[in-house]
Amino acid sequence: MDPGYLSEEERKSLGIKPYPRNLFEALKELEKSSFFRNVFGDELIDEYVKMKMHDWNEYMMYVTDWELEKYGDIF
């Protein structure tokens, strides 16, 4: 069964969750993961998340060409 053909309600009832949409969401899921914390340890997960959050914050400060083109004339 291809989950892409199921409605959101059907996926939810089957416990099928979507992948994270971006790095921030993925890191939030990693922080909560008991599996990865048990495998790699709290310290490694916490430091990795901290490092990648720094990357995410730098990325969020970057203005893309699309944003400049779409919103440049407003400002």
C-alpha cells in the first residue's frame, strides 16, 4: 500500500507520520528520539543537535534569490 494514495486521516489512523520538512524539524525529532539517544548517548546527540542548530540559524539568516526577486521591490 502506497501511503501517497491515502488520505491524511487514513495515514494518521495507520500511524504513518510524514518525514520532517526541514533540518529544524528533523533536529527536534532527533532530540526526542530514545532510540538514537540509547545508541549514541545523550552527550553526542545534544552536541550534534547544538552544532546543526547553529547551521540552521545561519541558513535562516540567508536571503535567497527567490526572496529578493519576490519581495525586493516591497522594501
